[in-house]
Amino acid sequence: MTTEFKSQDDLPAKWDLEYRAKGIPSSISTEPSGSLEDAVTRLERSGLRGGLAVDIGCGTGRNSLYLADRGYTVVSMDFVPRMVSSLQDLIRGTEREERIFPFCQSVSAAWPMAERSRDLAVDMFCFKHLVTDKDRSAYISELERALAPSGHFLLTLAGQDDGYYGPLPRVPGDFPGKTIVDPENSIPSALYEKDDIESMFSKFLFTEHYEKKVKTGWMHGSNYVRTTHVFLMRRID
């Protein structure tokens, strides 16, 4: 299907403006994601503590900082130069500098890590912004390459019935009926259901834990009933 997202070279600039405008929760939050805290606790209870991780689309770095403090060595990737520089400045001269390694790059480009090296891959609302088949395929290929045997993948994203994204009009794209553009920042997203995600990653991952979180939260200055899919997946092979 023809897509209107043939080139997204302006996305880093759009995201930089979003981080400055502070319209979405992750643009200003300094606390780690609650879903990440829950997942790490779940893994620790099963005897999995620390290791090598990747924070995919790290943004402010709040989740990278949490992972480092819980014993992980983290590759942190984001394509907004200012956010990567801010994270580098934040950890410089601290113990975290030995555990967090920021890289400025797209998550659909080759990831800067060895094959099958990551015990944990974390994606908090990043994959949802890949709206072309090409970018999604590149991301999934790199995740498969980087994730260690029995490694875990934590993925969170908004669903079709999310109170903010759900009512937005669908636009043409590679995922018919599920692609939207946030009118506040012109950033596109794809809205998934549980089966969509499990089908995409079924070649090498199975869902170890899933939950659908529903709570009131703000977006661009107003409150909405937000719906979040949370997947904790594990490598099959």
C-alpha cells in the first residue's frame, strides 16, 4: 500500500520540539516508567538481576538511569541530539557513566551492540512511532540480532481505544486503519492490539506476561483515559 510517510527525515526535529513543549508525559517525567519497575521486579523475583540492556528511544534517559541503578549496563539510543547530549552531561563524572552508553541514532538503523548480547531490551512508546513497513522490519531484525538467548523484551504502547490517540482520524499508511498523526506535534503513530504485536514478534519471542493498563493521564495539557498495552516477552531460541 502506498504510504504518505516515505521520508521522515524531519522526525528528530519534531521530537526535539516536543521535548521542549513538554506536551506528553515522557517529555518531562524524571521517574522511571512504572511498567519498567514492575518488569524489573518480576525478573528479579525469578532470579534475573542486572546484565546488558538496551533502552530503545531513551528520550530523557529516565529509564536508562533506573536500569543502571538496578545493576544493568545500558546502551541508550535516541535520534534527538539534544536529548543524547543531556543524558551524557547528566552521567558525566558519576558511577552511572560506567553503566550507561548513549548513542545518537535512529532505532531503525544498525544498533551499536554485539549479536545476541542484550539480556533485556526496553521500549517505552518508541516502536509505536515506526509507521512504515521498512522501519518496523529493520527494528525487528535488529532486536532479533541483539537479544541474548532467553533474553527479555519489554514493550509498551497505546492501543486503539486510548482516550487521546484513539479518536484521532486514521491516515493512509502501511498499517491500514491504524495509523494516526498527533495534531499537537505532527508526529505519526500506529495503534496496535495485542494480536498485532504478538504476530509481528512471534518468529523469535513469546509473551511471558501481558497486561492492559487503563488509567487517567494527561496529554498536551488535558486529562484522558489512557490505555497502554504492556508486553514482557522472552526469546524462544
